[in-house]
Amino acid sequence: MMRNWFAKANSEPQQSNAVIRVIGDRGSGKTGYMASLARWPNADPGSPVQVVTAIGESGEELINQAQNILEQGLELEATDLKGDATELLDYTLSITLKKQFSRRNPQTSGSNLVTLNISCKDYSGEFFSDLLQRSGDPLLEQYLEDCSQATGIIFLVDGNSRAKDSEYANGLDKFLTCLDRTDINATTRRIALVLNKCEQSELWVNRHKPGFLAQARFPQTCRKLKTWEQIGGGKVDYFTASAFGMLGSKYPEPNVQVLKRGRDGVTAVIKNPKLWRPFGLVAPIYWLCTGDRHQELDKG
């Protein structure tokens, strides 16, 4: 009897939860990142990800955006800055992995499923830029109070926007300072710096060296994060991702049609929706939930 109970308990999925906020400049691809994650198109049979489930109306809204906009080769509308932080859609996703693996513990823990449950809000790009210009604004105070509820932050940047490094560093510095003064519980949280749009060739070739790539392209931003980590603010790690992915394997090319390229980075839509397969989307979420890197997820 005891043996049967143990076997049943051991087969149940292990749960890891996180409350996440996604911040970043306008055009960094925040909503596209979340919609692609919810849709999880053309799943690779060899991926550690078994299924991504969108929960509730807000989760279904993400899938609708993926199906009705992204899969039609169209561009998502920019997220508006709402009048109240409570009006933001709170996307809830459940990500089930086939097995657990980490660099600290390279042995798989049996065949147990691992489920990552995340509640995630996607802030408008103005929220980040307004930190530099609208000190003391009541709306920003509301947003910062909401951010203080998060256990993890995804700081998403367009990897092609290296010219804005100093702006990102200044905005991040102010954000972290305000967050510290807003968070009465002095929460120790994790921040994942995610370089997005890494289907672009100059990023793709170094996609498996996210720390090197982040430091090479955004040195001032990385220094701010390192300082924050050293003074005990929390933990920082680096990731690369693409919401749209590549076409081909031996002779890969970006699965995007570039609409605009400039100082702010790259604006693009999916070139071939039928072959749409994102990469790198789950790796930062796994780390934010568990504090571990997942070797297979890091491969994209």
C-alpha cells in the first residue's frame, strides 16, 4: 500500500510558480514574446516542453493575437499605457516540461513532469521610457507598486538596439531604485535580461553565449544589473530569444520580413507562418521559476 502511494506521489508533476512582469522599451517585442509563448507553434518533438496551456480569458486573448495577427503575417499593435495598473491583462500560462534538468543537478530526476505556472503582465513601452521623464507621476507609482508584487522580472530588449544602451541603463537604474523604495518587504527577486529578435544573423551566431552577447552589446545595462546584484538586490542572468525563429537548419535564415531597421532595433513580421517556430522563450521563465538553468531549453 505504501509502495503504491509513493509511486503515485512520485508520478505527479512537480510545480514551480512565479509572478512575472515584462518590462522593456517600445518595440522590444514584449507582446509578441508572450503571444508566441502562448501559441507555441510547430512544437519540436525533441523539445523539453511538452505543452503550453493558456489559462482564462487573458490567456485566450494571447492565442487570438497569435492566430489572428501574427499567423497572418501582420504586425501586433503597440500596447497602450492604461489609466490604471489594475487594468493590465494578467496573462496566466502553464508550461509543462517532460523532465527536470539543471546545471547544478545534471542527472534527470526520473521521468516526472515539471509544470511552470506563471502569472505575467506585459507593460507598455512608455512605462519604461516615462521613468526617465515623469518623476513622481501617480500612474507610474501604481505601476511600480504592481511590479513590486513580482518574484521575477523579464527585461526584454531588442538585441539590435545597441545604440540605446545608455538609455536602457538609465531607465533600469531608476526602475530598480524606485522598486526598492516601493517594495516594503524588500523582496529578493530574479531579473532575466533577454535579448530578443536573435533571429538576426549577427545575433544568431552567438545565441548560445547570452552573457557574452549581452555584455558586448549592452555593457552599461549589464553594469547596472551587476551592481544591483552585488548590493543584494537579487540575482541576474542572461538569455537570447526569438519569437519568430528561423527557416532551415543547415542553411538557416530568419523567418521574418523586416519592415524597418534603425536605432530602436528591428521591426518585422513573420515571413512563413506555416513554419513558425520560436526559440529561447521558455529558458528565462524556467530560471525565474526555479533559479536553475535548463541545459536543453538553453539550446533553444
